[in-house]
Amino acid sequence: MPLTTRNMEEFSDLTRSFCLDTGIRKQMESFKAGFTEVFPLSHLKMFTPQEVRLLLCGEMSPDWSRQDLMDFTEPKFGYTKESAGFLDLVEVLVEMSPGERKNFLQFATGCSSLPPGGLANLHPRLTVVRKEGGEGDTALPSVNTCVHYLKLPEYSNKEVLREKLLQSTQEKGFHLN
């Protein structure tokens, strides 16, 4: 049937119905059956919709404090909790906007949200190690997302660290691991 101005509304209704109902009904029923095996739907009644979203999706607006970062981030192999480079990183992370935090998490962990409970429940922990290479302030941080491993060069100051970290979080692909 050709699309005309006369049947445009019907076409729109049928398309919406197919995309959101009849066209995915079988997949949604399978998802519901599998989900119910793990977590009976009757138990969801004890949660608000916001709590269910949090349980399923994690913290969508990542939030952390300086103390959270100090408690739940592990500096290793060239960094300690007292290292200037590590402390600069903590300050840069605290100063990030919500969007920058999501980009950082995506870069460092492969996921733009935190689990319920925030950094305290991120496993494995975010680990920061010194990246060697002799490029100085031109080097970019790199990551191993599977183990939440941030390889951070020693920068001359916090502003360079911030610039290079934000630049890295905007990159797409595997060339920074």
C-alpha cells in the first residue's frame, strides 16, 4: 500500500505499534520469562520505579567525592595515595561535570554508569598506574577497561592532566589501551 497524505496517520500508528508492540512481542515475552526466572516480578512490587532503574542500570549520574576517590581507587606501580600525580587526578575527577564523569567512566571502565552504591561497589576497583614512555606532557592516558586500569603519565601540572584526560575520554576505539 503506498503512503499518502490520507493514510499517513494510520501508517504512523501501525509503524509505532509494530516497533513497540507486535513486532517485538515475542522478544519481550522471552525477556520477561528469563528475567522472572532470576527475579520474580512479584518481588518488584517492593521497589519504586526509580529503585528498579537503579538496580538494573546503576548510577546514571555518576557522583563521587574526594573521599570516595581516595577510599575506592587504588594507585599502584609508580603512584601512591600521596603522589602528586595521583592527587592531581583525584582533584580533576572531583571537578568534572556530570557529562565529563560519564565520559571518564566509559573510557576507564567501558560503562558510563556506576553500580548501585557508587565507587564502593565498582569491582574490580579503579586502579591508577604510572604510564612510562618518555613523552611527557604530550602523552595521553590509556586504559585496560576489563580490569578498570588507568595508565596515567606523570604530567607537569594538574591543568595538563585535565586536558589530556578529557582529550582521551573523547577518543573512540582501541588505540588508547
